[in-house]
Amino acid sequence: MSLNSIFQYFVPKDKKFFPLFEQASTNLIDIAQALHEAVNTDDIEQRKLLYKKVKDLEHKGDEITHQIHLELGKNFITPFDREDIHTLASALDDIADYIFDSANRMELYHVDIITEPIRELANLIVEAVTALSKGMHELRNLKNVRSIADACVRVNSVENKADYVYNKAIGDLFLYEKDAITLIKYKEVLATLETATDMCEDVANVLESILVKNA
């Protein structure tokens, strides 16, 4: 038995970090679903309310991230590497930031006509954060390596799909859109949505790193 395994045997059950990471991942599902609903309604007023919900949930995510960092400062013993806890918390927060930024840009730029690629990317974000949440809820039991690994593979697959949707959408924009301002608005929105899936992949990479070190 390795020294790390012996040490982990005596570490008390974590009652701080795992619940906070689970809250953060569940909040990501909520914020992604709010964005998804926003881009799938034709009611402009309802869409504004959903954008407001996205903003509120992003603030909630900030509070959870802040709490994780506070606990990191207060606790000498942690369930896995302190650096990994910090990196994982920051990476989860980045997803929420880009989802909010996507909604914010659509509202500020008055992107009232929602295109199919925007809807597809919003749907892929929901898929990615749902897979991440499943992996995050398995962190309490690092022996269940397969479930966490499967979640990471799923996220990587979703990110590849998002790349394809984004690249095709940008190609079509330059091919068919004649108004430069409209082109720039949609390009920025699409880029921010796609970056949200990149951030999901970053979280998956952190999870895989934690597995390698602790499983």
C-alpha cells in the first residue's frame, strides 16, 4: 500500500468540498438549461427573463466558487491535491462565465433571430454539463473510475461536435451573410458558445488528472 493510500485511509470523510463541487455542477445544469430555454423561445420578453435567470445562476456559481476557496484556506486536510481543488473550482466557474457571456452578448447585441447553430451549441452545452455533473457526483468514491472516465469521454465527444457545428456555422456566415455588423455579432455569439464547451473539456481534463493521481 502506498504512503498516499495509507494517508487517505486516515483522512476523515470530506463534508465540505464534495458537496460544494456537486452544488457547482448542478448549478451548471440549471444555467445551461436556462440558456437552452432562452434560445428555444420566440417570446422576446420570456427570453429576457431567462437571460436574467442565467445571470442570477452565474452569481450563484461565483458564490459556490468563493466558498470552495474559503474552505481551501481553512482546511489543512483535503480529499485530494489542493492545487487540483483550486483548478477544478476555477474551471467549473469558467463554464458558468462563458454561458453567461453568451446570453449577455445575445441580449446586448439584440440577436433576436436565433439561428439553428446557436440552438445546437446551447443543446451541446447542456449535454456536456450533464455528463460533467455525473462525473462530479462520483468524486466522493474515486474507486468508481469507470463512471468518471466515461463522463470525461462523453464531454470530449460533445466538444468535438461543438467544434464541427461552430466551424460550419462560421463558414456559412462568411458565405451568405452580406451585412458586416450582423456577421460580427453572430460570430462573437457562436465563438462564446463554443468556448463554453471548451471549458467543459478543461474540467474533464482536470477530473482525469485527479483520477490518475488518486484512483
